[in-house]
Amino acid sequence: MKYFTFLRELIGRREEEYEFEKQPTVEEIINFIADKYGKEAREYLFEKDGKLKEVLSFLVNGKSIASLNGSKTKLADGDVLAIIPPVGGG
């Protein structure tokens, strides 16, 4: 798991490794992180209706979950999930 900007500051590290008994989906992992790190993390990751925030990019091994199976994308051993914030500029 790789964290950037707000999540990196909230969690206090750039990345973490997790082990699960079965292949988790992206949504299950994001829920796990929100449960582990509390209200601020949940509000950052999820819309009020419970869907993953569309302004965030969720990448599995560098590929957008939009080009895979969305939030139902299953992760295998060694896969890396990254949560990328929106990029602004001017």
C-alpha cells in the first residue's frame, strides 16, 4: 500500500504492507484502512454515500482500477495498491 499527501501525513508513513487470508478487493482494503485510521481517513477516501471518492485515483501495480474491475478488483500476493490525490496546477 502506498500513501501520498494527506494520507501520508495522517498515517505517518509512505507505505505499509498487509496480509489477508483471502484475496481482498480494492474496496475491502480501503475499508480496512478507513477502519484502522478513523474518521479523517474515511472522509478522505469515501463519499457520503459510501462510494470511493472519484477525485482520487486508485492504482493496482500502476494501472487504474477503472481499467480493471473497479472497486471489485481483487489483489494478489505482491500487488501494490496506491491512492493518488488529484493533481492541481497553475
